[in-house]
Amino acid sequence: MIFATFATSLATLTSYLQTYCNPHPNLTVSSSPLSGVGLFTTSDIPEDSVLLQIPLSSCTSASDVKASLPPILKDAPETLALAAYLYQNYVPSQNPYLDLCFESVSDHPLVTLRDDVLQNCDDPEIIREVNEIRAEADEAFKILSPHLTTTKIDPTRFKKSLAIILSRAFAHDDTERLVPGLDFLNHHHLPNINHSIYNDSIIVKASTHLPPTTELLNQYHQPSAPSYVYYSRYGFIPQN
Ligand SMILES: *[C@@H]1O[C@H](CO)[C@@H](O)[C@H](O)[C@H]1NC(C)=O
Ligand SMILES: *[C@@H]1O[C@H](CO)[C@@H](O)[C@H](O)[C@H]1NC(C)=O
Ligand SMILES: *[C@@H]1O[C@H](CO)[C@@H](O)[C@H](O)[C@H]1NC(C)=O
């Protein structure tokens, strides 16, 4: 999982994985040496095995939510449309996956600036990039908030919604979507899974043989992407 600060119990994570993701029986949720928690094998799993099968009906996609959004968002980028949808529709304690999403972004630079990260980063572009996405989020909120229906105007909730989409949404074929469970996986520049759409599900497969106690690893972005891209989008800087 992307962020380390994280209160949801392993039991809750396991039960949501089972609810949404049809996990391979020999996978377990456990704390990760990389960050927060991750998914690990408990036995040998051969290459090409299906690890998770997440029905598209469990996912929230930009193309599905656009119809329910105000006209100003009709031609908006999908990231913004999904963020506006979350901002407008999230009700705490009704959906454990969304609760987890909101909890997980408290460290995202749209929400909290981490001086330790900024000071230790050797990429001079990082401050410029972080300031830019923060300014863009403020500007988008100013334009959109009069059009969005919520019980109270809440800029932090909007920034969290946007941070969730930036850090956790996946693009497959046609549209961007939240895929509960696929976003459990930590980033690594040498991934051992791949994912694609098949038969109305997102199928996550082992791209190599996985010995017992292997953490499932996804590659979030092109390995060559500069560290500011990782920080502004995912809220962390890869160690590798
Ligand atoms: C899961 O692990 C058990 C014990 O090692 C093994 O017997 C079983 O075949 C595995 N299941 C799958 C689907 O690989
Ligand atoms: C496609 O999904 C349906 C419904 O989940 C299932 O019954 C069917 O067996 C699946 N087909 C293949 C080829 O996996
Ligand atoms: C995923 O990896 C498996 C095993 O290497 C391979 O057979 C399959 O074609 C890959 N799928 C995608 C979508 O890359």
C-alpha cells in the first residue's frame, strides 16, 4: 500500500480483499518492508496464475460517473471528474474501501507538505511541481465548488478526493478507474504482476514464478519518470 500512516486493521483489509477481489487462496495481507502493508504469497504460485479478479462492477470509472456530474464537468479531464464525484458522494463509514482511500492520503502533498521529503529530495523540480499541483487543485476547487452538491464546502475533502484519484486510479483501455485491491500493491521498478481487462474484470496475474512469502509488486509509472512525478502523483519517492 502506498502510504505508511495507516490505521485500518489487517483483518479489515483482508475482508475487503475477499469481498471485492476474488484473491488467489494463497495470498495474505501483511505489513511490508517497503511501505505500509502489502500482499504476499503463502506458497509457490506459478507464472501466469490469476492473483486477483476484480469485477468492473466493483470499480468506479470516470465514464460511469460523468452522467451524474454537473454539466461543467462534462468535458473535464477524467481525473477531475472522478475527484469531483468522490468529493460529492463519499459518505464516511458506508464503504470500507473508500474509508481506506480517504485515510491513506493524509500524507499526500496535496493534503500535507512533508518537509522531510522535500528537503531530502535531490530533484530541484520537486518544489515547483508540488506548488503547481497544489495551485491547480485550489483553482479547480474555486471553479467547481459552486456546482458541486455537498452538505458543506470543504476544500480539504476536495484535495483528498483528488489525491486519491492521482495516487490510486488506473487507466485500462477506455477510461480511468478506482480498482479496489489492485491499489493494495506496493510499487517496485521490477514488478512481478501485470494487470489487464478480461471478461468484465480486471485480472491481475503473476508475470513470473512467485516463491512463498514474495510480496506482489506493481510498477506505478515508467521507471524513468523523475522523482517529482512520483511525489506529486503518489506521495512518495521510490527508493530504487
Ligand atoms: C495453496 O497452498 C497449498 C499449501 O501449500 C497447496 O496445497 C495448494 O495447492 C495451493 N493452492 C493453489 C490454488 O495454488
Ligand atoms: C466471464 O464471466 C462470467 C461471469 O462472471 C463467467 O460466468 C464466465 O465463465 C467468464 N468467462 C471466461 C471465459 O472466463
Ligand atoms: C502477464 O504475464 C504473463 C506471464 O509472463 C504473460 O503470459 C501475459 O501475457 C502478461 N499479460 C499482460 C497483459 O502483459
